Amino acid sequence: MTAEYTQGDQFRGARIHLCDLSGLEVRDCDVTGLKIVDCYGGEVSLGGGFERVVVNDVDVTAYVEAELDRLHPNRVLAREATSAAEFRVAWDAIERQWGETIDRAGRLPEVKLHERVDGEWSFVETQRHLLMAGDAWIGNAVLEEDAPYHPLGLPGGGMPAEASAKLLGLTLDVVPTLEEVLVPRLARMAAVRRVVDELTEAELNRVCGRKPADSYPDKDYVVRRCLSVVLREEAEHHRYAVRDLTVLEADTRTE
């Protein structure tokens, strides 16, 4: 049986020697200062937001980021948008890429769209998470809607799922079809489109009347930051989605 440790600091500063860590998974954790020294293995995979990564005394941070940007140029648009015009260009690109990718996913059997590849979110779960991201950062923070959160939204790993569900009215114990999720998901994307179409430089610097959710820190959230978060979420999760779709498509061909 696999042991699972969650929401604790029992491993902070720990030194692990001469142990079999094969198959170890570390997810949604602060790994600042993590060191793996004189270890060996057939396959090691790292994924996340790392400020600096050094492999065998070689700093590979810039190389990894440049390669990701080359493979997924919309990451650059999402990351570097600062003006109203640039936000519009970035959202145009995101709308196009998701349109193509959703069409691609629709050619797979529905059961495949609920399949997790290597423990990552399924395609449907990804759409549910992006729905919630838009609900929180745009519907709630920017637009201050009366009921911004759709019940099919899915919180990220950093937010306790059960607590978020109770607080925001989410329904986590359902398995909706892609079509059912796309109804609110595309509606929220259309709301983002309206926001970026009407953007001015003054609006970008407006302090929102609300924070994305009650669990977020109490501080000023400006429209610019809220839009940047949504753009980055869309770009990064698209990267994950197409990576896993490639696996699912290959599996379908061999079945």
C-alpha cells in the first residue's frame, strides 16, 4: 500500500540516506532548497514552477524555459502581455488554440476524456479547473458577479478541495461529460473576451473590489494581475492537455 502524506511540514529539512525512493511522487509541495545528491535511477521527471534548476552542476533553467517557449509560443504572449492590445492578442491566441484542441479531443471516445495520464488531470478535469480559474479571477474579482462560481468548477491542488467545495458551492463528486462542462466553460471564456475587448490602460490598473476567493491573501488585486493569472493558467494547462492527448490518441490506435 502506498503511503500518502499531505499538508504538513514533517519533511522540512529532512535528510534521507540509503533509502529506496523509486516511484516517489512529490506533488503541490514547496521544494525550495531540495537537493538530490549521489543518487541514481532510470527515469527522473520534474515538473512545476522552479526559479532555478541545477542538474549535475549545470544550471538548466534558461534552457528549459527557452525550449518550452519554443514549443508553446502562447506561453510568451501570456507571460509578457502588459498593454490592453497585448492582452487582446494573447487572448486571441488562447481562444484559437483551445478551439483546435477541443475539436481534437472531441474525436476521442468520451471515456478517454476522463482518463488520467500519469496521475495528471483528465481532459475534462482540466476544463473544469480552467472554468474555476476564470470564475475566480474574472467572474468574482474583476466583474464582481452575484454568483460567479459554477458548481462544475474544480479547485487547484493548492486549495483544499472539500473546503473549497463547501465555501464556493462546487460539486466535486460528479462526472460530467465534456459537453456538459463546455457549456459553462465556453460561457466564461466569452466573458473574458468581453473584458479584453473593452480593456483600457486605466481599467488594467483598477483595483478589484474583491479578491478571487476568500482563501486568498488580503491585498489589492488589480485587473492586470487577474488577467495575467488567467492567461498563464490557460497557456500552461493547454500544454499539459496536448501532452496527454498525444498519449491518449496513441493508446486509442493500439486498442
